[in-house]
Amino acid sequence: MPKVGIEAMYVYSPEYYVDNAELAIARGNEPKHFTEGVGVKTFSVPPPNEDQASMAATAAHRLMDTFKISPNEIFRIDTPTESGLDASRALVSDVVGMLELVYGTGSLSHVLGYEQKFACVSGMERYLDTSAWFAASWNTTKYALIVATDVAKYDLKSKEEPTQGAAAAAMLISKDPKLLEIIPGAFGAALRNEKGDFKKPGGRTVAMVDGQKSYASYLTEMKLAWLNFQRAAERTGLMMPSSDHATIDEIDRAIYHNPHKKMVISAYASLLMHEWRSLPRWKDVIAAIGEEPSREGMDDLTYYMSDPYQDFRRKFMKSKAFGDDFAKRVGSSVVAPELVGNSYSVSVFVGLDSLFENDREDLGGKRVALCGYGSGSHAVIQANVVPEGFKETSRRFDLMTRLNSRKKLSIEEYEEIHSGTIPPSEWPAGASKRFVLTSIGEGGTRAEGDRLYKLAD
């Protein structure tokens, strides 16, 4: 089987942001309640002339420009998103239209195009499916292009408001990849019918969320996916069971879907509790924080929502054993997401970029688990390995530099943008090599919903 995975990537996030400490004060809260309790220091805000399609096209164009990729080298373009712009037309159509403003009309007319939705896990699904396409040798050119793109938007003054954000990640999929290589067969998934955790019925752009159930659903699906991943890891020889050995010990880095850092910490704590519970090291944990509460008569969802379990998990999260393991295996992947905020289907890939830009160890040869989750409810876990020559690609990443040079919005400016009353044409074009939305067709006309774009230069 050929080696397949990510050849190169580019993560784009809007050039405007809200400081969550300032937002907390404006909402009558202590700053640390948002920045530490939630775990989002700042979140990116798309201006009125930027949307999911323009972000995707900007990320794709900058990736192609940085790595000198020609349109005729790309056979398919996938645009996973949970916040699409039309109930019929695929977002990829607008992305291709924008790219052809640069590369010429018809330059991408040969590609297959997709838009995929399964909440926040759709980016991971496209990564796996497109890589499988390559493994089957169906791709007729050198690359496929995946562009995950999303805007997380919640009501003003809601509990979810500090977990907003936006980003797009463009990834080239290829054989013999330079950045990240899939380990065949080291894969686990879980799927369950859950209606009440998170949804956008009737074309809503702002989600309906049950925070407690969303948390518990995330933990439940990630556990079930991990159990399936364990079995797959044993079948493929990735790990061999022993009396003092956990599956996670064979994974050097783990990157989680990241709505906000506190949720990642909770998910990783839940995983370690499950992984360590039957191992000798668990005795030291319970000696320090006390016995785990009984779950008799409760299914996973009910147990994860119970107060005794949540109290125990919080104690475990404050323990040195957990803190040391989290810092080593997960810590470098949450640095950028703390500044971007929630980006739905993109968040795992923001974490992947963060790993390459912020980890202090040589990642060559390290095993990396990508752990995706989508409400509704579905989890996917895939093991990968970093090729030895990864630095040739990762040294070109500059997400952290761009995040630290964004423009801060006042709370008043942010609320005005959030209201959606500013026409795209009244906002400055901004940074170069960025696609901008110029107009949206008015309702009741033949042009209703038609979005026009241009490249800012």
C-alpha cells in the first residue's frame, strides 16, 4: 500500500479578533472566567466582507502560491464545513470561481468538487476519504486539495459567546507526503443518534446548544472511538497489550477537536482515566485524589453528566500526573486554538499547525493521533506518523506570526459586525492575497443569495 497523507498545509484565520478578557468585563464576568475557565484567550472574527467561501479560497490560494502548486496538479477539491452558505450549491463552486480569478477561467474545470457536512468532524472525514482515494490510486494527478472552513457564531451575551471563532485550512493530499503520513488500519470511529446536543435547524446560522449534553456527547463518542482504535492498533501491531501499558503510551502527540481548551482538557482527562484505570499507575492517582465514583446503573452519557463524575474529573485534571501527560502529549497543539477560538471542522487542523509551530521536540518519526468529533454524534480517531523530512514543509508555516499581528476590535465594533448590518462593500479590503466578498444578491430577485468576490491586491 502506498504512503499517503498531507503534503503541505496553510491555515488562515481572519485578521480581526476579540480579546476575551475585555469581553468578559463587558459581560460582567471576571476575565479569567473566559480566558482560563473556558480556555479561549482571543477569537477571530470575520469582517463583513469575509465568509466561509472567501476564507477557504484565501487559504487555498496562499497554499498554492507558497508551495508553487499549479491547478493542473490538482484532481479534486473538497470543502468540508458545517456552516455552508447555500442549501443546494456546494461551497466548492465559489472557491473554484475565486481561484480562477487568479489562475484563469477554466483552469480548474477538470476537478471533482465536494462539500461535506457532519458538524465538526467533516474535516477529518474528508482527510481520511481523500487519502483512501490516493491509496486506491484513483487520483489522476499529483494532488487533491481539502479546504475545511467554518465560522462559529453564537448569540451576543450567551454562554457560548466566548467560544466563537473562524478559520480555514487548506491541505494538499498526496502519495509519499512530506508533512504527515497515515498509518493504515490504525483507525477507530463511533456514531450515535443524538438530537439534543448541538444543532442548526431550518437554516439557522447560530447554533442551538445544550452545553452539558454537548460535553457529555463529546466524551461518550471519543471513548467509544478510542475503544475501536485500541482494537485496530492491536490488529495492526501498533501496540501490544501488557499489564502496565496503555494504548496512549504508543502515541507521542494527540490533537483533539477543539471548541475551547477546557473541553479538550476534559476529553483528554476522560481518556486517561479510562486508559489508566486498570494499570498500576492508577493506584497513585486515587491515593492522591480519592476513589472514582460509582457508575452503577448509568450509561456513559448519564455518567459523564453526573455531578460526582464531574467533581472527580476536575480533581484528576488538577493532578500532577494528568498535568505532566497533557503538557507532553497535547499542550503544543492547543496554543493556536486558544487565539483562534472555535473553528468547527477546521479545529483539528489548527491544532496540527500549532503542533508544528510550537512543539519544542523534533517531531520526526513521532506518532500523532488526530481525534475529530462532530455533534449529532460522531467521533473519528486516526494514527499518523511525521516523516523525518517534515521541516522542509513546516518551516514555512507562519500562523502564529499572523495571529499575533491581528487587529483588535473594540466590543462596540465587534457587536456591530456581529449584527450583520454592515454591507460588505463598506468594509476595507484589508490584507493582500485575500479574497473578499463584495456583494450578496438581494432577496426577491433572480440574483438572490448570489455572492460576488474579488481578490484584494
